[in-house]
Amino acid sequence: MSDESKAAGSKSHGRLSIKASLQPRDLMAEPQVKGAWTAQIVTLFPEAFPGILGLSLTGRALAEGLWNLRTTDLRPFGIGKHRNVDDTPAGGGAGMVIRADVMDAALRDAGPDLPVIYLSPRGKPFTQERARELASGPGMTLICGRFEGVDQRVLDAHNVEEISIGDYVLTGGELAAQVLIDATVRLIPRVLGNQDSLAEESFSDGLLEHPQYTKPAQWEGREIPDVLLSGNHAAIANWRRDMAVRLTKERRPDLWRAYEQAHMDPAKDRQLSGASDQSRAYREQPEDKKR
């Protein structure tokens, strides 16, 4: 058998059988790998998946059975002849709300084994730390909302966690779900070819990443910083650290404050706290006592 014939034949990656395919959608075909990290998506648009997740490293990892991707179509659980999944909001107002009974049926069909997350602008901001936590678990079921959202009762009944990927509104949760999955799947062992790179990227230690450069050494009058070409690994490490600190201070003061608080020396913290208390006590003294 030629190499081309072998490539076109079946491959075993922990699944019963996989056939090589150029169609990303085929990566979601059954059977999937038992015990692998799984993303289960409840959506009105299952055809949106795998989308970008079927390409590059995440797509290759999906083909190799390092993780599973499944969708649950919300429409078949709709009510009546037209399979309606939504209704007008209680109390009035614009738009429509996904019904509790419809979403409940879809979630029960998806299965109870995974934590459930609703992609919502009012959720807690998604962070690298939360991605690491999710990557260490069995997977997640993601609710992709539409319209004005989902009936609160079903979110409460299923103990749903709400997560936001940013302070803006999308037309639906499908893109947000792909962001969440991509950020999480890449942290699963063996998905990235070089796991060491995870330790050097933005947010890995609470700071933004330092600037990156590559060949040519000079481009349109702009040069790579000399220290990066020096071969002095200690100096390079210090430069990268200094740049990460500077960029974080300038661009993300919120991250810098959190970093400082997390890395504050307890002894120094007590000294600063004591100095602050003394300063406050001095300010509160009557003016004649301050002289």
C-alpha cells in the first residue's frame, strides 16, 4: 500500500475508526473517545461547529481524540407545530426569551455529567485561570443564548455558571463558546506541540507577555533590541520580565494591581499597613496636637 493510500485509509486515535477528511464537520462524527475532555454545545445553530475549532492545533487534537465536541440542537425541543423555543418576556419589553421548559429538555438530553456554563454579558469575566480549571476537569456543557436571553428559572434549576468574554453584546453565544473552548482545549496535555510555551505567554504568571521579534534583524529601519541578540540568557530573561511589567502597568493597570497584591511580601504589607495607620491617626489629630 502506498503512503497516499495509507493517508486516505482509516486511522486509529483511540476512536473505533476515523477516516481522513477535509470537512471539519466530520471531526464531530461518532464514535467519540470515551473519557476524553468534552465540550457539549446547546445551540440553535449546530452547523456553526466546529468552525475555527476544526482547524489548526485544536482541529488536529479533535481528530486525534484528545477532546470531543458534540452539539445539541435546541430546535427539536421547541413547542408546537413550529417548534417555538422562545416567548415574550414576562413583564413586557422588547425581544424574546428562550423558554425554561425548552432549554431544560435540551440540557437533560445533553446529559448531566458536565458543568453547565451560559455565555452571558452579565457573567463573570473569563480568565486564563478559569480556562486552566476547566481544562483540568471532564469538560463542559455550553449554552449558546439568542434573543434577549434564557429564562432565569432554568439557569437556577441547573446551577448554571454564567461567563462573559467581554463587555459587549453578540448576536448569539456561538462565537463566545468557540472562544471559551479554544482557550481551554489548548491547555489540555498534548494539544500544543510545545507545552513549555504555555509558561511564557500572556497571563501565565499574571502579566502580559513581552514583545516578540524574529528575523530579519533589521526591517525598514527598525532593529531587534540588542539584548535579544546578545546570547546572554540572564540579561534576556531580565529584559523580558521588565517589558512584561512595563506593558502590564501601561495597558492593564487592573492586572498590575492584582499582580502586586498577589505577590506582596507579607512583612512589607504589614509595614505599609502600619505606616498607613500612623498616617491616618496623624491626620485625624486636632491641629494643636500636630505641632
